Amino acid sequence: MRPAGRPDSPVRAMASRRTLQGSVLQFDPGRGLGEIQTESGETFSVHRNALRDEALSGIFPGDIVEFVAGRNRFGHKAALEVRRVGWDDEDGDDDTPREWTF
């Protein structure tokens, strides 16, 4: 039984719904878990279910990502709605793969 006042969702966005950028420190595709660190030094855990769109193929150490700051079901800081920054979302007409656009 869940304690009173806890939402049914295992993760939730923080009240201010902060959108942050950070760098992937590590990500284990087998476990689907990793960590992202912001420029200010805050560290957020990330789960494969939080990966959106172009990040679904995986994220790698050093990747720059944008995410919504939230909390996981244990109350720890978690990255939600994670997407890569600098990724070209447009596929070419001839189905050429996406490319980085720095």
C-alpha cells in the first residue's frame, strides 16, 4: 500500500518543471540506468524509459542532453523527458540517417 499523498506514477516532475542541460556521465544499456551531470554539478539519475525520440537509440558518455528535472519513486533526483541536444530530427527524403548539427 502506498503512503498517503504519494502519486501512483513512479516518477514525477518537480513543482517548477525545470528544463536543464547536462552531460551524460555514464549509461548502462543492459540495465537501462545512468547518470547525467549539469554544468552546476548537480547529478541526476536517468532510466531508459525517460529517453525521448532521438535518444531512444541510447545515450553515451559525453553526450549533451536536455531534460526535465524530476524525482524517481524513491525521491531521488531523476532526469525525465531526456533528449539529445544538437541532433537533427529531420530525415532526408531518401531515408538518409539523422546527423549531428553542430
